Amino acid sequence: MFSTMKRYAVGVGAFIGGAVALLASTCSAASIITLPTTAIADLTGSASQIMSDVWVLVALAIGIPMGFYIIRKVIALIPKH
């Protein structure tokens, strides 16, 4: 059974490799994807904008449980009768 699986995996790998080689030989990457010269700056600019909007949610997600933890520890400092 394993030899059949191995032959199948080798056959599929060869087929995919041949398809990729054929695709690469028929068209170049430059003709498929064209990006403007400011593409990296545009992507990083929007990423920083997203992070500046999300930090409030991250702070709440961390701060609220931490607040309850600190309150519980402060109450535990008070001796019980």
C-alpha cells in the first residue's frame, strides 16, 4: 500500500512540477502582475492605520482581565476575620 502511495505522490509531484515549468515558460511574472512604484508604501501605510485603530481593542482585551486580577490580589491582601 505504501509503495502505491509513494508512486502516486511522485507522479503528482512530477505533474505539478511540469505544469509550473510550462506556465513559467509561456508567460513571465512581469506580464501577469504589475505593481505601481508606491505599492510597498501604500501597503505599509494602511497597515499602520489599521494597527492604530485596533490598539484600543487590544488594550481592552488585555486591560480588563488584568484589572480583575489586580483587584482580586488587592482584596486577598486584606486579612479575613
